[in-house]
Amino acid sequence: MILVTGATGNIGTELIKQLLSDGARMRVITRDEKKVSHLDPAVERVIGDRHDPSIVRQALQGADKVFLLPALLDKSHDADR
């Protein structure tokens, strides 16, 4: 299982397509399920904020690889943190 954060961006979307074509099992974290509706239905979705430790723990269950592709500036959180 491969977990991808930042799956709604250009790089994340293309990475998921490539990994799926290679036969990988995929999972993403997203705050808004509508934003990942374009992804293959085989991609598992964990709905929630990647800054929430319980969501991250849930998403990591069974994952053996992780790609962290967050936006450069996440407007939902204070940039000074």
C-alpha cells in the first residue's frame, strides 16, 4: 500500500496514475472527497486533515511507502508554525 499526500495537485495526480498502472495499491488523504473524484475508484480515500495525528495514523495503517507532496503553502494553517 502506498500513501500519497498532495494527491490533488498535478504531481500527485500523475504519480498516482503511474503507480496504479504499475499495479500498486494506493491511498490518499484529502479534506474534500470531491477534490479526488477524478482519481481511479481503486484509490482508497481517507477523509480528513493531514495535520490531524489520528487521520495520519489511520492513513498509515498497512502502508509500506509514503509520498509527501503537500502544497508549498497550505492556506488552512498558519505559515509561521
